[in-house]
Amino acid sequence: MHPLFKGKNVTSYYILLWVLVAATHFFLMVFYYRFSYYLAFVDALIYYGVYGILGLGVGFLVTHKEQEESLPLLLTYHFISGLFISSLWLHISGFIARTIISDLWYLGIMETTFAGRMVEGMFMYSLLVLFYYMITFYQNYKEKITREVELKALIKEAELSALKSQINPHFLFNSLNSVSSLTITDPEKAQEMVVKLSRFLRYSLQHDKNKEVLLKTEIDNIILYLEIEKVRFGNKLVMEFDIPEDLEQYASLPNMILQPLFENAIKYGVYETTNQVVIKTTCFMRSEYLHVVVTNNYDEDAVKVKGEGIGLRNIKNRLSLMYGSSDYLKVKDENNVFNVELIIPQIKGHE
């Protein structure tokens, strides 16, 4: 979006800026260069009115190159753009001036001052670029502060819900039942499950849900969760992971953000069928984004829950508040396969 259209005050400041520039030019022409009031007024109105309109395009140029990393390329880009805008400004303004004003003395002055006005146009372009960059920086800063405030407010308002969502009560109840049964049939396996359950609960409770952790840390916890569930479902639950080892060591993502995806796969995939369900997790990098894809097959004859689950909505809310967009979660349901793709920006990148 154009920087001027993000707020009424910014647009007012822009108009006021050109009014002041035109007024300064008017008084300079009248009291220093001894132009008539009429010629000074028309000249200021035409030239700075036209530049004010062309200046709107400079905002789009700045927005387009806002993320440019190379300073030499950025300076070259703006130098060429400045030459183009200034040249266009002089030709349009000159055409309008010659159409309105027939004073030969003025027309002669206009021709001799072309080079000086070109320099002036480049100077004004530089000021406009600086103006737009300052506005963009300020607006981005305000949006960041707003998102942080919203995130803190959401945490406070939903603190109890967040604590409950960290540990599915049905999962805990079923796990304890499984442990109870195993103490009779397989005490060693029961002890192993208690250890895994303890590690899983400790991870769920000790981490801040809005902090990022290594991909390996999060995946290890997911494996722990699936191993606990596998005790209950046996061979009906199959888990597959396709994750490069090096990716696990440097990629990061918000803590516990994957948990709802696997809870959904268990609840709507494994739990609702007697057939074997494969939950496959694939991770890869594309540009500066980590992609985590979780897929599972399901029984088409099982009762399907309509609408978007609470877990997926919570993930979208977290992504929106942490990264400014909920489009980082993509859901696809076709051919009896449920596919969820989570995209996490990697600010630091691969070092």
C-alpha cells in the first residue's frame, strides 16, 4: 500500500509540504527575481502542482525498493528514477506553462533555467525519497508496536485457555489409562511410557509459547507425543519424518506450534478409523522460509467435523501476531488426505 494512503494525517502533511514549497517559490520569484504576481503564482502553481502529483509515484518507487539490500544498487535505482521523474516534470510543466502563458520574456527565462530546474527536480526527488522512507519506517514501527501490544493482550486474556490447550485433557487421561494397563501386562513398558509422558509434560509447561526453539527441539517433542499415542493405537498409527539433519540444527519456529497439527491428525485421522493411518512430516527451506508439511490419510466413511478446528485458528492467530500474516498456514483436503503446510520466516537465515 502507498505510504500516504495509510493515514489521513500523512496525506495532509504531504499536501501542506507542497503548499509551503510553492509559496516559498512564489515569494522568491516576486521579491528576488522581480516577477509579476501573476507570473510567479502561475509558475509556482504549475510546476509544484505537477511535481506534487508525480511525487505520488515516488511513493510507489520507494515501496517497491523498500527491502533492497545493496546500497549501490539502491542509489543507482533512485538516481535513474530521479532523472526520469525530473525530466517528465519539466516537460509536462513546460507544456502547460507555454499553453497558458504567452509572455515572451517569461518563456525565454523558462528555457534558460531548464538545467537549474533539472537540478532542483533531482533535489526535490531526494527529499521525497527521504520523506517516504521516514514515513514507511515510522508506520512499520507503529505496526510492530501494535502487534506486540495485541500479542501481550491476547496472552493475558487467554492465559487459562493457553495453559489448557498445552495439554489435551483427553490425551492425558488416555495416557494414564494406558500406563495403568501396562503396569499389569508389561511393567517395563509402563515405566518407559511414564518417563516419556513426564518429559512431554515438562516440555509443554516450561517453555514460553511465544518464544522460538530449534526445529530439532520441537520435532523431538512431537516424536515423544506420537510414541505415547502409539502405545494406545499400536500399528494403526504410523509416523514418518523427512527432515534434513542440518535443517534441524539451525531452523527455528515458535514453541509448541506444531502440537495442534498432530493432535488433529490423531483426533480426526487415527481415532476415527480402524485402518492404518500414516502421519508424515516433511521439512524443507525455500528462500528464507521454513516449510513444515504434515499430511495424514483418513477414513472417508468416518464422521467429519465441519469448519476449521480451534487448533488451526489458534495457529493462524499466533502467526498473524508474530509475523504479521495468517497466510503462513495453508490447509488442503483432497483424495482422503489432509495436508497442512506451515511456513515460518527465518530472520537469521542459514549461517
